[in-house]
Amino acid sequence: MVEVGAGAIRRSLLVFVDGVGIGAEDAARNPFLTASMPTLDRLLGGRPHEGTPSLGSAEGAAACVPLDACLGVEGLPQSGTGQAALLTGTNAPRAFGRHFGPWTPVALRPVVAAGNLLTVARADGRTVAFANAYPEELVAAADDPRPPAPLRAATVIAARGAGALVRGTPELARGSAVASEITNGGWREHLRRTEVPEIDAAAAGANLAAIAGAHDLTLFAHYSTDTAGHTGDADRAIAALERLDAFLDGLVRGSPADLRIVVASDHGNIEDLSAGHTRHPALGLVLGPGAAAFAGGLRSILDVAPAMLAELGVRPPGPRDAGPG
């Protein structure tokens, strides 16, 4: 379990959550204000919103900060360039000329593969992991001229670039991988993987803690928050947030004391069910010893990967071009 004052950070975990922003204090639009989220309440003492965008524990072991996702580029932030920016620290929408999604633009895929935090850390001799399980038949098509859509996500491109897209059905079945949806329902119902057990969100969080505890740097990607936000359905959005909260509970309780946990998004969506993607700041949640100090250095999604690498003693690559503001 994460403990205050437990010593230096030796390993790090980035939990990417798609489409989660810090929105208005309006319960009619913002499901963060109506969902049952005891883990977030316990860690932060409240729910982040525009009135209180930054929150933290009195001990400094948990902190929430808003992360600029617009990056000085006009238009609504999108997943393709937003995830690329988050994972590399490079201003991807500026480099591409606009916000773009849902998939990583072809022109930026080499940048993501070579410059993401997993690939950079591995080149520095660190052990890295991509905790997500992907079906074997999907991964087998990764080198196709036009790969299946899920393989065009920046998170998967990053994992392939680092040689870390290696977890599939056997790993998920024995708990050494995590489904992107958190629970294993999609694998059992849609992929007919009956050998994969039913699992609750807290147990999935504990599995992720074990993976992160065995590596220097780990990435896990969760997309259901963005999917729920796009429906505009309050019940579905609340269910997605409550699942995430239970997942974080299992993760925090199972984590070693020297693990830095960063939960970060690429753009807003689920925090305003009337809008689709938003220009709200993205969620930045930091957990572990010295969380408040670490979070204090984060201003935009460009800061996350360089800060995590620097804390591990890994020199991040070249200039990032943060853009105005």
C-alpha cells in the first residue's frame, strides 16, 4: 500500500484514462458530482471541479491538478494527438497542425513509437511493461498495411515501439495482465474467452499493482470513460466513474510504497455530458510519496512523460514545444 514518507520513488505507473476532464460544478452535467467515488474522496478529500481544480491530501501523498490539453492549438482536443502528446511530451497537435483523432495520425506514429516514455526508459536500461491484454489475433495483424483500428491508438503504438505489446489471453487468465475495460466482461462475452475469469474492478487494480511492482515503468490504458462520455447517458457515465474508483482502490491498496502512480487523461469529455469533447483541463491525479510536490510541476499533458522519466533518472528526449500559455 502507498505510504506517506516511505522514501524515494523507484518505479512508476502511468494510468491513462481516456476523455476525463475537470468540469463545472454542475451536477446536471457533471457525473463526477453524483457518482459514488469513496476512493477519490478518501484520497483527495473531495471531487475536482472548476471551483476547486486542485485538491490533495493533508499529508501530501495524493494530489489532483488540471492539465492543459489544448496546447495552444485551436479546436477541440482529440484522442489521437492528445495521447501522443501525453506519452511523448511533444506538442503533437502543433506538430500535426491541428487536433486529430480518434487514432494517431500516420505522420506521428514513428514519433510515438520512438519517443514515448516506455521506449525511452527501455533504451536507458529500465524494465518496462504495458499492462493491457490484447487478443492474439489482433496483435498478429499489427504489421498489416492498414492495421485494425485499436492498434492505431497511441498507447498501443507506444507499447509496440518498446517491445511491450506482449500480454494476451493466458496472461489475462492468470491475472498478470489487465483488460482495458478493467473487468473482463468484454473478453468473456464478445471474444468468448471463457478461460478468462470474472473479476471485479478492485481485483483488477490489485493485479495492476503487482505488474507495476515488478517493473521500473508501467503503462495501463483505459478507454471506457471516453466511450461513456460520448453516449451522454448519465447512468452509463456514473457506472464508468464508479468502476474506475473501485479500480483505483484496489490499485492503491496493493501498490508498493516506492511506486509513483500518475492517472492522467488526454482531453475532457465525461465531465460534461452535454458537450462531447471539451476544452476543459484534463485530469491529473498523482499518488505516492511526495505526490503534491510532483504534481506541482505539472501544467499540461506535455509535462507528464518528461516528469515521470526524470523522477526515474532517465533523461527525456529533445524540446517539447509547449506552445503559448
